[in-house]
Amino acid sequence: MQRIALSEVKNLVEYEKVRAQERERIIRAKQSRRVSLGDRLTLLFENRDTLLYQIQEMIRAERIVRDDRIQEEIDAYNALIPGRDELSATLFIEIPDLHLMSPEQVRQAVNCFRGLDRDRVHLVVGPERVGARFEGGFSTTEKMAAVQYLRFAVPKPLQQALANFRVPALIVVDHPDYKAQSDLAPEVRRELLADLAA
């Protein structure tokens, strides 16, 4: 999948003119890219559109106008664009009643997922099983981040199986303190196949 270039990023004024429409478009797109894994984890498969939107929103929120600073944001998000035969996703640890919790309670709730990055999340298509590869720097043995970035290697045979909608496809979480799985709906599979073909 092609990386995002500086020339694609709108300045603050131009983005503001189209932001409402872009926001609506991306919200619709994310509906077909989101997978709920029980009540505590959500996986969002990323592509150029979702990441370009995140760049634009960061630039807007932080009022970034210098090209070198914009390029820093682009570089950070380009690292999340899936490579050849690969899917990329953001994993969110959901905290119910977040507004009622102290910072320490939030930290404890997130830290229950320590070790999730150690071969605990899998893409399963028929008999094939591929473990997620988590980006480094977002968890330690003492602390877990509530947002994680991960990738799935999807070789050609697995892509062919994913394209066969008669073959079941799902995401499985097998953590000592949390187990969940979710079937990949046909619309999600179509989005993932488009990503793999890009």
C-alpha cells in the first residue's frame, strides 16, 4: 500500500472546508473495518484513508502549520500503513465507566491485558492461524498502553482462503485473563481483501 505524501495533506484552512464531509465518510468506512472482541477490546483495520484522516485531525488539533512538523506526523502514521501481504490494525482497550474511575483504577484495568502482545491475538481463516505482530514500545512488563498497533502477515494462500466466504474467518484473543473471538463479517472481509490488493 502506497505511503502518504506531504502533498496529500491539506492545510488547516482547506481541511476545515471539507472536514464535516470527510469525518462522515471515514465514520462510515470504519464501520466496515471495526471488529469488537468481547466488551473490552476493539480492533480497527487501518488503510491509507483512515490514517490520512488521523493525520489531518492531529494537525487540526495541534494547529500544526510547518511542513517539517507535518512531515513528522506523516512519518509516524506511515509506519502503520500495511506492507505487501499484510494487514495493519489499531487495537483499543475499552474501559467501561472511564469517567467514574481514578487514574490508578484505569491503569489497573488496562494492565490486566499485559502480555497480550505475546502471541495472544490471531487471525484464523479455516485451518490457518496467523499471530499478530505488535509494534514495539507500547507495553512493558509493568505497564500496558490502552492503544496498541499490530500487523498480520497474510500470505497468498491465506488471502485466497479469506476470499472464499464459505471458509470461516475470525479474530481470536486468547489471553489468560481475557478470551474472545469475533467472526469477520463479509463487509469486513471485502475491506481487508481490498487492502491486500492495494
